[in-house]
Amino acid sequence: MARLILFNKPFGVLSQFTDRGSAESARATLSDFIDVPKVYPAGRLDRDSEGLLFLTDDGALQARIASPRFKMEKTYLVQVEGLPDEAALAALRNGVTLKDGPTRPARVARIEVPDIWARTPPVRYRKSVPDCWLSITISEGRNRQVRRMTAHIGHPTLRLVRWRIGDWSLDGIAPATWRDA
């Protein structure tokens, strides 16, 4: 039977088990948090993103989770710079054209500040520039896609937390901890 691990990846951690950098500049990796043999990440989260990351020992399951071909929905809680107006949100809902082509339409909603853990280090606060939170659900997974989409509408991402993949969510999983699905 396939093993599926749900991990709440902290900010600053690479979505891999080793760092190819020198010993002096080694960065935090999955091996600092997960000591389970023969599991591998299904998909990736950038070093500066947080949240739900799957690990599995089943190659077919890994492909179904990670491949955009299967259109598994992923929901992100996204803190953006500025206050996007309805036209900006509509652009995301209709799909925007990035350098690598048009995105599929996203489900987007402005949300209240989510009740989640504080980030270390904290997001830079600027008195003169407001920010807000969005819930963005996509069904593809290009490199840094959500960040590029929010930048495209003029509201760069300040913090990105992947909250849900398919039917699985981070509910009850503290940062830097994991559990079996």
C-alpha cells in the first residue's frame, strides 16, 4: 500500500532531501524534518513558500499529484501588496497570459487575514503600502505560477501558503510537522 505523507513545509526549506551547496552554505531541506526512507516529494514548493507538501513512495501517485495533466486543484492563501480591485481579480478568474502562455482560470476571493502561524522571518511591513489576503485555487502548477500571476496584475506576492491539494489540507498540521494521510 502506498504511503502518503502530508508535510507543512516552513519558509526557507528546500523541497528536496539534499542541498547541493557547500557545507558552509547548506540550506534547510526535507531531511531536517522527515526521517522516512524511500519517500519523495510529489510536486514542489519554492524555498520562500510555505505549506502543504506531499511525499510518497508510489511513483504513479506522485505523478498524479504533481502533473498538471491531472488538474488536481491546489488552494493557496496569498498575501499581496496593495488592494487588488475587482478588475484585477477578474483577470485572474479569466486566466492571465504569462511569458510561458495563458493560465487556466483560477478561483479567487479576497479573504480576511487567515488565522495561521507567524512566519520567521516576518513579511516586511510598510506603513505606506497596504496589503491584503487572497484565496487562489489553480488546477495547474507551473514554476512560481501564483507569484507570477499576482505580479502580472500589479500586486506582488508577499507571503504564499499552500493550504490545500485536492481533498487534503493543512488543518491540524503545525509548521515543520507531518502526518500520514
